[in-house]
Amino acid sequence: MTDLKRELLDVVQAVLPIAGVVLLLQIFLISMPWTGFARFGLGVVLVTAGLLLFLQGVKIGLLPMGEAVGAELPKRGSLPFLLVSAFILGLTVTMAEPDVWVLSGYVDTASGGAVSKYALVVCVALGVAIFVSLAMLRIVLNVPIAYILAAGYCLILVLSFFTPADFVPVSFDAGVVTTGPMTVTFVMAIALGLADALEGRSAVQDGFGLIALVALAPILSVMSVGLLLTTQSKRKGTRNE
């Protein structure tokens, strides 16, 4: 019961500042109908309850299961099995991430259906799945994460000069929303479990930094898709001429 009260206090502290700012804007600036503001108040209550339930679910189920999976995979003695399992887990967890679906829905609406939300979700999920596998491989091979991050961001910088302007902001937003509660919780737990299972490894040094790699994945995948679509459209235009 003490842990539940502490988590409730943490959730209230996270939600209360946002609610306070909106309340001040309502009183001194916006003055929207109070019926609409009442719906906002109901939403705050539901968000608070949802976050509390989510944290309980993470504590009871997701974290222990993720760490158990991460600790069990190396015992199979097969690196391909580890990488394939990491790919599948990264793919499914990303497709279950609510933030990814929210962003893809907005992109679909803003682009008038030119960028399908389902195509964007699949693109982001595939990118994350590949990078989760690479992150597990990095832990096994003990490759310094600084090298991978430096190479990844250098590649992003180069691609940004060739990617269509419409895809660049979407790619960076996709990188942000991918590091949501589902992905961070489960993937991080697997990485920590894997680092703990490997003899002579530090969970802090090898288990952390994974989310930075995960954030790279959708940026690169969305940019690559935008570059590919532009190349194909140019080829079609050349053929028609």
C-alpha cells in the first residue's frame, strides 16, 4: 500500500503542473466554455488513473518478464536466435506503442492520406526492430555505444540533406514518440536482463544507452523511405518524358 501511495503521488506531481497551467490559461486568457473545461478535468482524472494503472502493470508484469526474457536468451547459446528474438520483440512492442499510432494518425490527416498511418507504423516498427537487434549484438560483442551513436547521427545528418523536406520533421518526431512507455519499459528490461546474464558485464554500462539507439531507428527508417519514394517518383517522371 505504501508503494501504491508513492506512485500515486508521483503521478499527481507529473499531471498537476500541466493541469495548473491550463487552469490559469482558462481563467486569464482563453475563457473557453466551462463545459469544455469540465471535459478537460475529467480527462485529467482519467489520465491520472491510467498512469497509475500503467505503472502498476509495469512493476508487476512488464519489468520482471522483460528481465527474465533478457536473462534467458543468452542461455540458448545461439546468437542468431538472440538477434531474431530481439527483432520480433522490438517489432511487436513498437507496434503496441500508443504514441506511435497517435503520431501516425496526425501525419495521415495532415498529408491528406499521402502518408498512410499504417505504412508509417510499419516503417517505424521495422527500424526499431533492426536497431534493437543491433543493440543486443552490441552488448554481446561489447562494442562502445559512443561509436554507434556517432555513426548513426552522422548518417542522419547526411541523409537530411537529401531527404524530402516533408519527411525530415516527421522522422525526428517518430524518433521521439518511439521512446514511449511501452518500448522503453520492455526493451530496457530485456537489455538489463541480458547484461546481467553475461558474465563480467556491468548492467549500468551495457544495459543503458539502448533507448538512444532506439531513437535513431525511426529517424533513419523514415528518412530512407522518403528518399526512396523521391527516387522512384523521379524515375517515373523521367520515363514519362
